[in-house]
Amino acid sequence: MGSEEKSPWNPHWITSLLKNGIEGRRDASIHRFLGNDSVSWGANFQVNSVRWKQELRNNADAAFDDVYESSARGIAIRETLVRVLPTADPAFGDPREAGNGYPFDCLQKSSIHPGTPVYVLTNSRDKRWKYVRTPSVTGWVGSEDIAAVDQEFVTEWIALAHESLGAFVKEAVSVQEGGKYYFTARPGAILPSRNQEGGFSLGAVPVRNADGNAHIRWVRLKEDDFVPMPWKMSFANLSTLLKEMIGRPYGWGNHNFHNDCSAEMQSLLMPFGVFIPRNSAAQIEAASRIIDLSNEDESARLDYLAQHGKPFATLIYIPGHIMMYAGNALIDGQNVPMTYQNLWALWPADSKSRSIVGGSVFFPLLASYPERPELMSLAGKAQFKLGFIE
């Protein structure tokens, strides 16, 4: 493992994070949501109480080790939600205002797939939660979802991953064998793999022993569910994957293991061997080539995209949102750029309401929408950047 590799099992990378204020970011979240002046709303749309804040603050305020410990390495044994604080309780903004309330739980950060390496930075005081670093996100996860790994496991897992990887390309695959259920896997999840005859592949599944340590079990997986990675980026394969993903509900921060906009892009590209960061701003910066059209008007932006965009190889970034160019469609005699995206809503300039889409869709980029001309165009935001994946 190279010293620059951003892996939670890499002592060089973890040491650099420990030296650069990762504990301070945890403390900032505690202050933001649990400070004396902070206000948030719970599942009953009532203000979270002072007692709730105090109990959660005490549970989250656990000490960090400031040096790397090999015993802190672990692996996710099932899909798990990543939380800003060690609680499953939500913290909504004022639900009386558009864009707040369900599903925008400010404590829901992301999710991680089964088989994801982690480094445990600290535990909550009640030991129910672990504050972990993954390859792409830091946050609290349920302790029961993590198994410890030793050097023997790490060496074997990395060797198997270098030899062959497989990716899940179906939605909500129940990984089970011989009456034993292991976890649910979704597009974007990858595992070390081996080929097997008869319409099956073998996937390396991390399983936790009674002592809390991980070991590997090989499980048969249907070849329609789990494919060799990188999968060829053909229109046939894209169509297969998109049929699984399209129409799924929007999930802020992977709420209920549904995708938001940036998680959708990760899940779409991962089977093809393209890894991008977790949030939209980092995703566009990770593109091979970036064209910034922010200083152009809506018409120029859309014309450039229609002429130069590469279907399913061009990301489109606007503040707080990201989507994929999918080609052009002829609408009222004009070539209109089509996108694939997971979109919550459109809203008017005063932001006092929302026209909710609430899921993954193919969506045209237009300067205005005739049915609702008061809604702001996605092409009319303050920033508009194209990122080409090459």
C-alpha cells in the first residue's frame, strides 16, 4: 500500500488526518447541533430538548488517540448509515419552511457499502457508535456494523482486491447462502471476487466472529447481480444499470439507503471502475477536464452542452447539485440536453415553495419550463461547470 493512498488502512494517511484537525471537525459538529444556542426539530416536528442535546453531547464527547493504532482498523460487514452525531434521531431545520423538515435530516451524512475499510477514530461513551474514517467520508456508524481486522486479514483482502473485483449492478441484492443472510448490496458496492461456472461468481464477504474480528467467507452471487469490474461502459450495460436505479426515491445523505445527487453519480460510475468523491463540489473537481460556463448565459450554457457534451461521460455541476449529461432530445424542434440525476425539487426565485420530483429521473435542461414558468432553471444558477470523465 503506497504512502499516498487514501485508505483507512494506510497508517501514513490516517496519521496525516490525525495531525490535521480531524478531531476538531467532530467537535465543530457537536457545537453546531448541540450548542446552547442551536435549534433543531425532531421526528415529531417539535424542537429537540435541552436534555436531548446534553445527553447526546456527553455521549459524543469521547477522547481521540492522537497516534495511529493498527488495532483501530476495521471493515463494514453490512451497509450502514453514516451520521454526523451518534444517534439515529433526526435534527431537521424548521419544518414550516420549504426545503426543511423530512427528508432533510441534518445529521444524516452518507452511507457505506459492505466491505468498506474503515479506521475507528473513537467510540461513543456508551460504545454503541464508532466514529470512523472511510475512503470518502468521516462520521458515526453503528458499532454492530463494523468488524475489527488484523494484519493477516488486511494483507489477504488487499491481495484479493488487486487480483479481481466484482461490482453489484442490481438494486437491493440480498446476499445470502445456505439459509444465512449476510447483508443487502446495491449499485456501487464492490467486493473481491472469483469466477465460477454455472451462472455464478464468488464474492468475498466479510463476516464478524464472536470475538468481533473479521474473516472472509466466499458466497455465490448470481452473475446478473454481480459482474467483473471494471464493467465495460457500453450502452447495453448502462441501460441494465439505469433500469435498476431510475425511479428510486431521493435520499438526503443516503437516508434509508436511497441516493442523493452525488451518491447517485458514485453508484452509477463505480461498476465501470470510475471512483469519484462523495460530495458534488469534490466530484466536479475530480473530473479529467473542467469547462466553467458560469459567466455565460443560460442559452450559451445549454448550446455548449448540447454540442460538446459526451453522453454519460460529462458531469454537470451547479451549487449543491450534480447530474450527468445523457445526450440530446428533440423537443419542439430544438436539440435539448437531457440529464440523468437524482433530484429533490425545483423552486421559484423566492424559495418559498418546492415543486418536488423526489427521485432519480431523466430530466431535460431548459431555460424555462412552460408548465411552471416561475420555477428557476437548473441551467440558470450562479455556477455552471462541466466535468469530462476521460
